[in-house]
Amino acid sequence: MNKSKFLVALILGFALSILTFSLPVSAKLYKWVDDNGVTHYGETIPPEYADKDRAELNQAGRIIKQEIILDPEERRAKEEADAKKREAEKAALEKRRHDRTLLSTYSNEKEIDLARSRSLQQLDAHINSIHSQLKMVGDNLTGLQNEADGYSKSKKPAPASLQEDLNETLTRKDKLQETLDKLEAEKALIDARYDADKTRYKELTGR
């Protein structure tokens, strides 16, 4: 440390000693640095330094609390990091709960397969019903299209009612297919969930 820095530190230390000894026991003492890098001490922080880092000191001049003021970008980064941390903690908590549920619900892997079958029983019945309806609609649509082709080949105009039937049948087929796609997707999700449960159960039980 050169002579000038030593003198500055000595003066600051002396001023701090006088200030702390002159304060009431209940008073707070703060330390902050201005824009020129000069350290200040006082019972209150000037408004122009409210957005600067500061430290609270005890009667002995030791730091008991330090507050770091973040700029907008740093604050945003901290908020994002805190949010990710909360999400990770939430996910870990949910995983522990799920593990406890698995162990308390099933005694072996066969019980998981039975639970899967029960969950899919009604869904499979609905899927089979949609397949049957699609076949009937498809047969009906084929008949209507053949009828329309007959009029076209004989160069006769098809009745308006025939075109209406074709449109209604096509609409019904599209709706049935949409319903079937949703049911198949739901079944795939259920299967995937039970597969994951079965894998996790093996990990937890060492089987």
C-alpha cells in the first residue's frame, strides 16, 4: 500500500471510529461508495445513492448486512434464475411425491399392468366404436359416390339431395376421424405414463 492510500484508509478508519462511538445504541450506520469511488459513512443514505450498493454496520464498524443493488439487466437475470430454481424445486418435490405414491399403490409390476388395462378399457371400447362407425360411414360414402358417378357417366345432373348426403357424410367422416385421432393420442399418453411408472418402480424397488 502506498503512502497516499495508507493515509486515506487511516483517515476513513478514524472518521468511522468517531462516528460509531457518537451514535446512539439504536442508530444505524451505513457505508456506501459514490460515483467517484469515495467511501462514505452516515446514518442515512442520500437519495442520489439509493440505487447503489450499501452496507449496514454495527457499533464496532463491522458489516452486519450488505445489500447489492442490481441494474435492470442483472435483476432480470436474477429473477429468471430464481424462477428456474423454483421450478426445479417444485419438480423435485413432485417427483418425491410421485415416488411415494408408486410405492404405496403397487406391490409388483403386474399390478401396474392391471391398472393400465383398467384405465384403457373404456377408452379402447370408445376407439373400437369409432372404428365401427367409420367403416359404416365409409361404406355409405362409397355407395353415394358410386351413385353420383352413375349420374355423371349418364351425363345426367345428380339430385341436390344426393350432393347434400355426400357433403353430410364427408363431414361426419371427418369428425369421426378427428375424434379417433384424439382418442389414439390420449391412449398413447396413458401408455407412456404407465411405461414411465413401471420403469420408475423398477428403479425404486431394484427389480
